[in-house]
Amino acid sequence: MAPAVRSGRRASGRPRAAHRGGPVGGDHGPRTRRRTLRRCHQPRPRTGGHGPAAPHGGRHHGEREAAPPRTQGRTPAVLARRRAAAARGAAAVIIDAHVHAGEYYRHYTARFAEQMTATTDLAPEDLTAPEAKLLAEMDAAGVDRVFLLAFDVRRVEGFSVPNEFVADLCARHPDRLTGFASVDAGTPGAAERLREAVTDLGLRGLKTAPCYLRMSPADRRWYDVYETAAELDIPVLIHTGYTPSRNAAPRFFSPLLVEQVAKDFPGLKVILAHLGTPWTGPCVELLARHPDLYADLSIFGSYQPPAVVARALAHARDRGVLDRLLWGTDFPFASMTGSVARTAELARDPGPWPDGSDPLSPREYEDLMGGTAARLLAPTAPHAAPVPPPHR
């Protein structure tokens, strides 16, 4: 989770405040012996089950609206988008690899929302993604699927977006939403909570927020969690880069802290959020050194000027890692519709690209917009039919 990046201009054209991120580096934690991980091939039973209706933010206690109906196949808007995409040779599948579940005040505190939106065009109340709003945004943008993220920062920030809440939404819309669990390695039992989220709730990835928890991603307390993720064969999305949260620790912002994790857990699929903004160049070089590292473009791709985004993509192409970048938005911090349009221009317009670099080819665009994300999820068939918790 991150707001608009702190340099350049906003999508609306108004200048934003200067970046005040922390220095590169931080505590890597003690070096450990290289581990050989044994993957645990779990059975792959069918998913199913209808969850209870999810309430929207801003209502009185106890009030609930009927949830949107569980989707059965593609909606008319998405089917129309796919037909149009096929006709013009665009990406056949669009997957937003970074979308936050959760609602203002119901999950996010007012203080946290104010900090996270202070230098954006958003009001604190906009830090919310109720079910109907999320699905409508996906349909408007022609997005087929999203990685929907839980967010466990209760130990430091006093709130969480629970794994059960995300699993509930995904159970109602299994063809649109892929859930990522979140755990805090600073609390006992984190690895077991991850295992339960995958095997009992049917979630298919892990989202971590080390800097929000005042920890390095290479802190040894994460290692049981990483080993469990490797055994379950799920990808791990790690927040990297700047955040305006005042409780976050700037010395843990740098994506270079993930290098020790890549060395100690070869084979573990790790996604670096936000392309490590503002350390995008070092992030690309990190991917070039470690073949199981990926990165998403959330926030960076939506708010930086097209020429800045094109330069980063050209760097990734030159280093042979463009096929390990994933399109994402960080919705509700950024619009899916706006980001789709901005990225499509990078496949058509040579203007923003550095000299000697061409726009995205059809294959590169298709991989960026969803092909790579789909391949990353391919081994992670659901381990159990999710059973949403009952309302109380």
C-alpha cells in the first residue's frame, strides 16, 4: 500500500509534495545458511461456497446492504472488452496485481487514512473499496481479475484487513478475485496463520508490509513464514518503497533489503511492490540478479510521467526482466481505468520512450497487463474450499 509517489506530477497535472523517503539500506538481519526448500504438493479440491453479504462503509452499526451477486462467468462488460481486445490485438487478459480490500473506518482508521491520502487528490474517506465499487471499477476498466490483498498491521497501526474478510469476497467472486493473505511475523504463530489462510480459507498468495511493522523483510522472524509460503507454492508480495505512514520505519523502505531473502530462499516467488519507488533502477537490477523476483508497477505506473515509466520499462527490457513486471494500480489509491489507458499509450506512442527504445510490443504488453500474473498464479490452485465465517 502506498499513495501517489512523491515526485513529478499527478495524473491530474497538479504538482505534488517532494519525496521525503528514507535512505537506501537498513538492517538485513544475520546471515543464515542457504536453505533447500521442499515443496509440498497439496491436493487441489474444488472451490465453492457462498459468503455472507459484505457491508459497505459509512452505515450505522448492524445495517447491511445486499452484496452484489456472486459472478458466474464473465460479466457483459468484461466479455465485450475481451471481444474488442481480440479484434485490435490488445491484451487478452488483464489482471491488476495490487488491489486493496478494506473499507474506511470499518477497517482503516481515520488517522491512517488521513496520513496516506494527505499528499494525493483523495479524501481520507476515499480509502475504501467496498464490494460493489471494486467490481464496478473492474468492469469499467475491462479488468478480468485482481489480486485482492489482506493487510495485517494491527501490532503497530491498530487495525487490519482480515484474511477472513478477503476470503469471503473471493468466495463470492472466484472468477474475478484472487485473495492474498497477510500476516505479521512480529506476532507468534504467523507461519501457522498463513498455512490456515491458504489451506482453510483458499487464499492463494501472501502480502507482507515489513516497513509498516518496523521490520526488515530480511528479519529472521519472517523466515518461517517464507518457508511456509514456499512449501505451499504461493507468491509473496512484499511492500517496498516509500510510504507516508508516520509509524512506518524509513530504513526498511529499500527494495535492496529483499536481496538477502532471495539468496536464502531460492525458488520462492517474490513480488516487489511499487517497483521499489523511488529506487526503481536498483529494483530492476535486483530482478536481474535473482530470477525468482518480480515487481509490480502499482502507484508508479499511475502517477509518474509517461517518460519516467517508459524509461523504467526500457531499463527492464535491456536487463531482460520486462517479462517479470506486473501491471497493478494499488486501487483505491489509483484508478484502474486511468492506469489501463496510460499503459496502453506506452504500447502505441513512441514519444515517451528513450532514444533507441520502441514502445511495448504486443507480446510485452500482454505479459505486463496480465500474462505474467496469470503464469505466476498457475501453480497455486486453491488448497481447500473456502468457508466464509458466519456473521455475528
